[in-house]
Amino acid sequence: MDHEQHFPLTDYQAPTEAELQQRANSHLALMQQRHTIRSFSDRPVPREIIQQLIQIAASAPSGANHQPWHFVAISDPRIKKRIREEAELQEAGFYNGRAGDEWLDALKPLGTNAQKPYLETAPWLIVIFSQKRGGLQNNDTDTNYYVHESVGIATGFLIQACHQVGLVSLTHTPKPMSFLSKICDRDNDNDRPYMLLVVGYPAEDATVPAHALKKKPFEQICTVLE
């Protein structure tokens, strides 16, 4: 017998089929305008907006509802400078041989390199951490489940939320990322850097690589069984 308390679902309103189609069309069109860019404006974004975007990310489903994530939002120019310096140091090793020829060949169409000026230019950096243990209460030490999947979904929510409100973002995963733990004061056995998300407005001269505009057709990405 289930002794846990449950509440009726009262905040869901079922759309008509026509409304469903209209919403799907609108959202698809919106998300097809989402692009990863690497040239950011220094135009400020209010802290309140970033907080709301993180709240949206934190509404993602997670294993056992443990919410195994922590977000560190950074606008301090000194900290952003430190992150850029450390990231470029790691990226130099990556592009100078650590990545291997196959990986570097895959990146060539995007035109990326070890220089990451956007880490200082963009108004916000959001470092996303995964947590091995935790729970709903601040001092819980329970095992977290499906951590990688849960944090990945929350990160997707965050990227989509940024685009939804009119901002652009860039995912950045320097290897290794341990320096982010130290800079963000989360250098412990429980928190692990998952991703660094650069958030802001595009620079006026921002471009999108032609390679990035190539999307696989629906028939290649989906099999429908009915």
C-alpha cells in the first residue's frame, strides 16, 4: 500500500488537437532558430533573468527527484578572466595533440581553436555541477541515481530556456575541468563539473558555421513504430 502523499493534477489543461499542432509548429520554428555562437556581446543580462533560467533548469525530472545538480552563475570579471586563462591553458594542450587527429578533423568545419575570448566577454558563465550524493534536504547524503542523465536533461532545459527568452548560449567542456571546481569553491568529493554554459547576447558580427546548419533529416533520426 502506498503511504506517500499525492496531490491531484490540477495545473494541467489539455489542449485541443488544433492547439496541440499549433504549439508544436510554433515551438519547432522557434527552436530551429537556436544556434550555438562563439561571438558574444558584453551587453549585460539582469541577474534576475539568469536566476529564473536556472529555476527552469531545476524543474527538470531527475532520478528519485534527488535533483543532483548545482549551478554556479558567474558575472564577476575577475573570475571570468581566471576561467578563461585556465580553460585556454587546457585547450592549448587539447589542440596541440591531446585530442588526436580524428577529433581535430571533426572540429575543423566549426573553426574552433584554443582561444576562448567569449569566456570574458559574455555577461554570464554558468558552471553546472553534478552531485554523487544528496537529496531534497541540504544535509542529505543519500546516493543520487541517474546522475548523468538527470543533469543532462536539466542542462537541456537551461539551453532551451535561454533561447526561449531571447538569449544565446554556448556549451563548453574543457578537459580536464577540475579547475572549475577550485575556482567555484566546490572542490570536494561530491561535486563534479559537468558543463560550462556561456550565456548572453550575440555580438553584432556573430556568425554561424555552415557546417552547424546541416541537420539530419527526420527519417534518419527517428523510427516510428505504429
